[in-house]
Amino acid sequence: MRVMLVDDEPLVRLSLRRALEKRGHSVCECADGQVAREELARFEAELIYLDVLMPRLSGPDFLKSLTPQLRRGAKVILMSAFAGEYDLQKAQSLGADLFVAKPFQDIFAVVRTGEELTGVSRAEAEAKR
């Protein structure tokens, strides 16, 4: 599966990248929503892990700016350390499919959640590589 990680925290991107690649997925990292918009034209993501608060273009603003042609049916998991302000209902109202609170308790559970959302198994991911 092709996964885009959009987060301004390098440690979050590194942790998710390692877990995703270990399970056979291809990963594109972006430090903010502006870079993600530019990369999405080239990297056809099937899943996007999207932070809420970032410089230049926030996660909610990134979602608002996505056209169906640019999104191409990609699933979006909104992530935030501000779980009091964001939840599944708020994430879905912004256009995301799921919400995950940071910090992650189990990084592999976060990856499995993305796999379940897209319907892609680890075996399928490794076969596509």
C-alpha cells in the first residue's frame, strides 16, 4: 500500500515510517500540508496519516483543499495530541475517515488500523512491492 505521512514532528514520521515499511508498505513523508499537496500529485497515496497542527497548511486546511481528483479515493486518518478538541466525529466532519490520538500507545496498532481502513493486508502490501 502507498502511504503518505504528513506531520511536522520528525519522530512521529520516523516511527510510523519504520512500522509501515516493516509491514511492506511504501511511504512518502511530508513535514506539512503544503508539501503534501504538492507530493500528492506525484505519489498516489491510498492512505494518508495527517496531523492537525502544522506550519504553513494545517491538517484541516489540507483536507478542505483536497479535490476528488487529487485525493483519488485515499483514506485519511487524522492525528492529534489534542484529543479533547478532536475526535472521530470532528475528524469525519472535516473529511477524514478516522481519528487517532497522539502519542500512540502501540504504533503497530495504528498501522493495522490503516490497513483495516483500506482493506489491505500485510501479505498484499508485500506482494505489491
